[in-house]
Amino acid sequence: MNLEDAFHQPRIDASGGETVGVDPRQPADVQNALAAKFPVNLTELVVFPNNFACPSAVMQDVKTGEHTGISDVMSPWSGAVAQA
């Protein structure tokens, strides 16, 4: 899976607290499996409030040396640059 596909996947927040935040785009079987073990709160991935992490990443293709990067897809403050 490339970085863009990974960053657009539905998210899960298990960062603490009483409940696990689950993006409602998660498949029903994933939601049900989590709900069987934890209290679950369906939580939208939105700009504000930040209900999930705000990740950024860089990946290097070991064969070509090309670098690919991405920042949080929902953050209006995120930015990225292209490799020259």
C-alpha cells in the first residue's frame, strides 16, 4: 500500500480514555470486533476537532531512491514538497 492509500484509510483512536474512537468508514466486521472488546464511539474524521492523530510520513523506495511524502489529509495547515 502506498502512503496516499494508507493515509486515506479509516482510522481507529485507542489513545486512552474510556472508549475507542472508530471512524464509521471502518467495515462493519471491524467495528463489531472492536465493540466486542471495548466501548466504541463512532468518530468522524473531520478538520476540527482533531479526533485522530495528525500523521506525516516520508518513504524511500530502496530500488529507485525516490522519496514520497504525505502529511495529514484533513489538516488545512499540512504541507508537502516534491523531490527534485
